[in-house]
Amino acid sequence: MTVANTTLLGLVQPTTGSESGVWGDDVNYGLTSIVDISVAGTNNITQDSDITLSVTNGNNTTTSTFPSTATNSTVAQYAVLNCTGIRTANRNIIAPASSKVYYVINSTTTASTPFTITIKKSGGTGVTIPPGAAALVAYNGTDFQAINAITGVLGFSDTNIVMSAQSSANTYVQGIIQNTNSGTSASSDFIVANNLGTATTYYGDFGINSSTFSGTGSLNAANATYVTATSGDLALGTTTSNAIHFVVNNGATDAMAISSSGTVTIGGSAISLAGNLTTTGAYATTLAVSGAYTYTLPPATDTLVNLGSSQTLTNKTLTNPTVTNYVETLYAPSAGTAFTISLANGTIQEITLNGNGTITLPSSVTGKSYTIIVTYSGTYSLTWAGGGTLKWAGGTTPTATSTSGKYDIFNFYCDGTNTYGSVYGLSF
């Protein structure tokens, strides 16, 4: 017999003029059978150990070496390597370092931890296939690499799944979309759309901009990663009793967090917003507010500063604060002959009357105290417009009969039923 064999598949190559009477066996056993398993043959690998494959050369006397379906065969020419049975550890298939394509299926089972199947050259790293997964692999001149994405079987069941992938690794598992274009409009995006979705409406976008992306605002910044909603609201949250954490610069402490009860924490300090504003910790707090709210500040730590004529504290409760530099600006209107006191102008007012005049006291001042300083050049009277009764200290209503140039000082307080007044400088 004068034959040779091909390097990759071991196909028989009879020498011209030889093999008289055995050409049929050469073709059947040394050629056709090997081509058959190389295209469609399956090697069912069940052994719980590594297996090393090698090229088995064909010849004209072999009748059973290359069946279309084999079990635990070390013949390297099979197209499909179907790994089944129980494994007690991760196992390797060591294949020849030569040009060959394999379809490797990991259908192994285990009573506890799932185990992987790795196909590689001797000393290589190759391709690792997780349980329930399959991979089409090829030798690239250095080692085996996957031709397709390796997708395993999910570890749970659900309905209406259109895409799924599974792997098992004691490190991160990745799904990657990369856009290698560095243009000013380039980005990589994962898009979801609903029943109203079009190319420009009703979709959500998770993406990253290129290194030279150009636009206005943070969403269009170069290298920015973003989550956006178009034509609908963007909702970030948890559906179970769990918190939301915001971390910057890989910090060990949250920059901001929202607990499962809804408490907002910034920099480790809680902010509770439920109609009232409460601050904790030794902070210098500046309040710029409107409306009738209650503000509770920590004792002896916060400072309420610079309240001038343009600021009004109405219906506010300050609990144990340190208040510094609180000086009310005097309200002194232009001279005239008649004035109606409005506490919106402050609780200390200086009224100057030119000649005889009238001063009307305010109404609806329950719980308020205020001071009026009157300068006059004639006589004047006080008109009471408030609710309840005006009661004077000493029980006598004062009468202004003093001469010009006097300063009269009135103090008033209203308890809701009566208003009480005292005066300095008038003649009785």
C-alpha cells in the first residue's frame, strides 16, 4: 500500500499507480468516512475528566474508527463535540493546534455547582462554555476563539423572552456594544420602545457619547454616559423595599441616598421633607422661604442672619437657635396728616404729622405686638380699627394736647379679644 494523509483531516492520498484492488476501501474508509464526520459527525463526550483529541489518519482497512456518532472518541475530526453527563469539576477539551472549526455543546449536569467546558490547544486558554450554552469555535493560529456570542440557558424560567444570555464566572459577565467612531455625533446606544415607538418618539435610551461628541448640556458632553426618556417620563426607583444610592468618584460613602422609607440623605446627613424642614448637624443654615411653615434648627449651632426690611418672618417657630445680627429696620414714611398703620411695614414705625392729623391703628393683628413713635407739630387723634376692645394702661384713654415737637411712644399688643396699649409723652 502506497498512500499518504492530509495534515488537517488525515484524509488518505493514494500514490498514482498504486492501490490496485483496494481503491474502494481507500475511498470509503480513508476518505469518505472522515469527510462525513468532519462535516456532520458528533462525538458524545461523557467522561468526567479532560480529554485530548488528535488527528487519526484514514486508511483502507479501517471499518469502525470513524462512525458518524461516537462516544468519548479521541478522534479530532468530528464537527460536533456534545458534552453530556455528570461533571464534578470544570473540564477541558484539548484539540490539535491546527485549522479546525468545532461546535461545542455543554449539556453536562451536576448536583450542585455548574461546571464549564473549555476547548483549547495544549497550554492555551481557549474558549469557556458555561452549562447549557454552546459555541462555534475556530483555531485562529494561536488558540481557539468563539465565532458566535456564547449564550447559556437562564437559571430561571419566564414568558415572552425574545433575547437571553447566561454565563457562570467568578468575575463580571459582559454584554458589550461599542462604536469605534470618534466623530462629533457618534454614540453607542441601547434602545427600548413601546407600542407608540418611532424613530423619534416614545423610546428609552441608555448610551455613551464619543470622545469628541459636541452639543449643549450634560447629555451632549463628550464621553458622557446617559439614561434618557423621549415622549414619556423617566422613572428611577425600586419596586421592592430597597434604597436608591448615588455614588461619585467610587466613594465608599454615598453622595446621596434615598432610603426605602423615602428619607433623603446627602453627604451622610438626613433631610426629611414632609411639610416641615428639619436639619441635623452643626451647619450654618440660610433660609429663603415663603409660606406658613415650621422650621426646627439644631440648638446653638445655626445662625439666622441679615433680616432687613425686605424679609418677613410670619408664623415661624425657631427652636433653640442662635440668632445674631437681627436688627429690624425702622419704618419712617414721609410726613403727612393721616396714616393707617400696616404691620407689613414692620413692628417699629415712626410717624411724622404735619399739623393736626389722624393715625388709624391696624386690624387683624392677633398675637402681634408693635411700637409707634409719633412726631407732630399740632394735635392728632388715634382711630381704633381693630377687633375687640382697646384698653389703655391705667384705664384712661390718653388725649394728645402736648405742644409741637413732642415725641410720643405707643406700645400695643393684641391677644385676639382685646388690644392693650401704653404710652409715653402724652398729657392725660
